[in-house]
Amino acid sequence: MVKLIVVIIGFVFAFLGYKKAWYPSWAFLFNILVSLYIGIMTAPQIVDKIPVIRQYIGDYSYSAGILVLTAIVFAIVQFLSVRFLITGYRASFPKIVNIAGAAFLGFMAGLTIGGFLFFLIYITPLPKYQVVGKFLAADDPNSPQGSSFVRSRCNFIHGVSLHAQTIGVEKQINKILTGWKGTGTQPGKKPAETIK
């Protein structure tokens, strides 16, 4: 079910990409990938360093932190690219590239966004509820929903940024999948003090 929804989201974005040219669609996809990478690689460290986040949000801390940071970074880079690249520089491509290429890039953007959103849902307590759990039921119980989308996109950006190994991405994804639960802190309550 999740894969079907992600593909439908992909087709919606493919249609939106089809209405634009190749260059704006490429910039949009690239901005999504960079934002997602920064959010995944940075937000959990911020949450871990600032305990007050877990104090108020609890087990939703990683998911909310990643979503907020990704959205902020995306808003900034999208604004800058539209302001200084897309409106200031017109790239001319053959019509088939503008149509088919833009639709394909839009489809990839949709897959990335859909997979990312399901990944964020997966790392919250929501899947323990029966309705959400059935909806998110995976074909492969060892593969968390959306994690393959997120992992592959982060590995791509990690590789493009000329890092020699992808171990940093794998380590971070595993940290998120296993460490999103707080250490007994409930939303609205202070962390329990350790007994000496």
C-alpha cells in the first residue's frame, strides 16, 4: 500500500514537472535532495544536544526535528535558486527533454517526498496504533517504510559531495531507526534525574 501511494505521489509530481521545463524541475529535485540530506544528517544531533526538545515532543523529536530542518533548508535553497538561477538564467533544451525530462525529474521528486514522509511516520509511535499499523504494513518486515528511499537519496548526495564512503549515511539512518525513542522522557515532563 505504501509503495502504491508513493508511486501515485510520484505521478502527481511528474504531471507538475511536465508543466514546467527541465531546468526548474532539476533545481526543485536537487533542492529536495540537498534539504533531505541536511535534515537527516543534522537534525538528530541537534535533538540529542538539546534535551528540552525531547522534554516537550518526546518520541516525535527526531521526526519533527528532521521535518522542520528539512523544510527550512528547502525553503532557503529553493528561494535562492528561483531568485538567482531560474529567473536569471534561461537554459534552452530540446522540446522532448523539456517535456519528458521534466516529467521524469518530477516523478523522482515525488518518490523522494513520498518516501521521506512515510519514513518520518515510521520513526514515530504512530505505527503502534492498529489503524496506522495496518496501513503501513510492510511487505518486508525487516525494511522500515521509506527507509530505502531516504537511504538511497542520502547516499547519492553523499557520493556527489565527493565523500569516499557511505558509512556516515548508513550509521546515521541506523541511529535514527533505533534511537528515535527517548530515554523515558514523556512530553511535557522533565527528564528523570539519575540516582547517584
